[in-house]
Amino acid sequence: MLNLERSFDLATINPATAMSLPLLAAVYVPPGSSFSLPHKVKQMKVSDVFQYDPHLHFLHWKAPRDPSLLQWKRAPGSVFRGLTSGQLKLQSYFAPVCRPAPPTESVVTFAPFVEQLQLAEGTSFVAATTSAKTFRAAVLSSVLSPMALRNIAPAQWKWFWSLSLTTIQRNVIYRLIAGCIPHRRLLHFIMPATYASPLCPVCLVTIDSAHHLLFDCPSKEQVWQGIIFEFLWPTTSLGDIKAALLSLDFSDIWYCQTTGIKPYRILLITLSQLWLAHMRFIFDHIPVNPSVILASIRSNVIHTIEEDGCHAIL
């Protein structure tokens, strides 16, 4: 939906809808302005700083001494000064609700925004009668895949999607390649009020990242070293494993000490079990124990070999 052609300048919204919007959706920093939005603005709604006048039917800024503004500290005052100085502007669709007007319906509706969406060929999103396949193609035609995805050869993607993997095995490696692992630094950036620190929640020493979460945290690295010496060629490095997973090219990791299973399956099983162990630590407060994770990986490897053997017989 974010990739559809759209311009909301002509949308006409009512005060009730305007009050329900995030504050960031109501204002913007114009080109050439040096204004820097306070960090807390990302958490604020229009209703946090605006109030509705029931007599003149418009929105206006709350009084500076309004007690409800105290929780946002200096952010409301900074935004107000930006608006009065012209360094910050109201969106075209939001400005009309800040002027006295006749009474309107008080139902929150986002239909005016939906009506502004257009497909790639210029067809209105609301009026479109195309199939889901055509709609998907129109949206995807305007999407530029992340560089990490484009760097992988089409043949490798075809091979990857042909593999018989569990949902978790496929999901984790795709998230890793696409840069969508919800590590603590990312969560802290998005929701600082909920995630107060960018440090790894396991080791509490290093600023978290996708690679730290899955590879470099001491407890996770210990698991990888155990996998290398138990299943792979002993000179295989963690860097080799990262490069193979991120490129979907496992040609340099061809040797496996265990018969009946390919090395790439070992790596995908390990990655998924590390992910599960991390999630159990976050949600169930179960410690990340390398020995327990290695035992789980061994069990999954045996199960995979037996399952593949059954398929071969059939």
C-alpha cells in the first residue's frame, strides 16, 4: 500500500479524523527549512496538542499552560514555534480543519485518503475492478527491492524458494537478508519509550544489531563454533557462514561431517534455532544456553535426515 501513487493534498477530512492522526501526519518540514522535529513528536497524536472548538467547529492549539502538555515537556512548544515561524508547515489536507467552518459529521473516516490512492496506470484505487494479481503487479512495478535482495542472483532465489524448509527457517534467513531482524537497536530507535537501551538484552555489553543477535553475541558465537567443529570443515569461519547465508551461495561450504544432509541445511537449522532461543529469552525469560541450543540443533538434524530418508523411499 505504501508503494501506490498518491497525493493527499486534495483530501477533505473532518475534525474528528484530524484529531485521530499522528502529529507527524499533520505537519511537515518544508524544503530549505533547518527545523529539526523533537524526538517525542514521533509518539504524539494531533489530539495531544490540538483541541476542538465545538462552537466554531475547528481545531486550535492547546493553551501553553494546559496540564496535558506537561508529559511532552518541550516538544509542543518547539512545534508551535516552528509553525509560527514558518519553519514547519501544516499539511494541505490538515490546514482547512484549523479554520472556523460549518458543522460536519463527527465520525472518524479515512475514506478521503483512500480515494486519493491511484494504481500505476492512473486508475483510482476505489474505482479499480482489477484482479488481485493485476493489483499486486501494479504495486510491485513501482517497488525497488533493497540492494541486499538485488545482489542475489535470480538462480539463487529460484533455488531458495524450491527448498523444503520450515516456516521459521525460511522466515529468519529472509529477514536477515532483507534487513528486517527486530534487534534491540532498531526497536530502541522506533520505540524508545518501550525499549530504553540499544544494548543487546542477552550480553548487555554491545549495541545490538542483526549480526550480533544471530552470530556475534558470545553465547550465539559459541553455538556457531560448536556447529563448525561438529558438522562442518574445521577451518570454516563465522565470516564464511555469514557470507553464504547473505548471498544464498553455499558453494564454499560444501563439506559436512554428517552423512545424509547438506551443509546448507545445517546452517539454516542453526539459524532458526538461534532465533527461537532468542525469542524464548525475550518473551519467556528462558536463558540462552549454548548447550541446550546445540542439543536442539542435533535433534533437528537427525529429524531432517530421517524425514529425507522417508521421502527417498516413497
